[in-house]
Amino acid sequence: MKNLTKTILAVIGFISCALFSQQAQAMPMPSGSIRFGGAVTYGTNAGGLNALTNTADAPNGLATATFVMEWNSSDVAGSTGDFSDIPPETSVNMAGPWVFNPSTPTPGLWSVGGFTFDLQSCTIVSQSNSFLHIKGIGTLSGEGFEPTTAIWNFVSTDPDNTFGFRSTTTTDPDAGTTAALLGLALASVEGLRRKF
């Protein structure tokens, strides 16, 4: 009789687990990097919004630039990982104007191949008459992927206002939740085994 009770309880426990458990299936996060290149028209807000169409003619070149007024061209220069299906020279949609001084969140800063990057913040690493380097962080989203934190670098040189842009995804480590839940389940099974 005691063995029959154990068997019945085991079957009820198994059926309960099967009926009431939910499968947690997270969407994958995009991984890899993508690089863009092209040309831009910078602006400065010194004395109003003015275009720096040719920074070589401006007394301080790129040193006075505070935003990208217009993306004259922007194309994919290379890609890895989940971005590798996007061929080189694919045109990239860029949001304008992009104000980088002061740092301004810019939804949809770029989009290409079903991916969109929403800028959260940026920091000017180096800015001189002939060189501009900006680093930042934002959220990358794409169909079929979990929104993911991405870091990026923007580098521009004078006199032709060309730029290079590289975005790389980062991954948030699992905090051990899966292992903790498994451990809790095994401890519960052991507790029930000892009781019956």
C-alpha cells in the first residue's frame, strides 16, 4: 500500500509539473558588429544653427562642430555576426540632425537591414580642428531579436568630413537565475522524497 501511495503521488507530481509548467523561451540577442562610412555636413550652434559645409574654411575646423546637420552619404562598410547578411555598400538611413554636444538621445539614429539603433547617450572622446571621436551607448533592435545594448564609435576627419561608424553589441550575463531555479526544484524533489 505504501508503494502504491508513492507511485500515485509521483504520477500526480509529474502530471502537475507537465500541466502547470511554462516553457521560458527568450528571443535571441543580436551579436556582431557593423561598420558604416560616408560624408556629413556638420553644424555649430555658436550664434545660431550654422552649417559647416567645409570645415577647412572654418577657422576652427571640426573643433566647433556640435551636431551633424546632414548625412550626405552613409553606406555599410563591413559587418560580422547577425549583421553579416547586410551586403557592403548598402545605404543606411540616418536620423538628422544628430546633436552630440550636448549629448542628446536620438531614436532611430541609424537603421539598415531590419536593425535600428536608438542612441541613449554619447561622449566626445577627442575633438580638434581636424579630428572628431565620439563614443556612445544605445539600444539595438531587430525583428526576431531581443532589444540589446550596443556600444559604438564615431570618427570623422577633416578636410573632407568623412566619417566611420562602428556599432558592436554587448551581452548581459545570465545572473544564475536558471541554475537557481533548477537547484530549488531539485531541493523540493529531495524534500518530498524524504517525506514520503
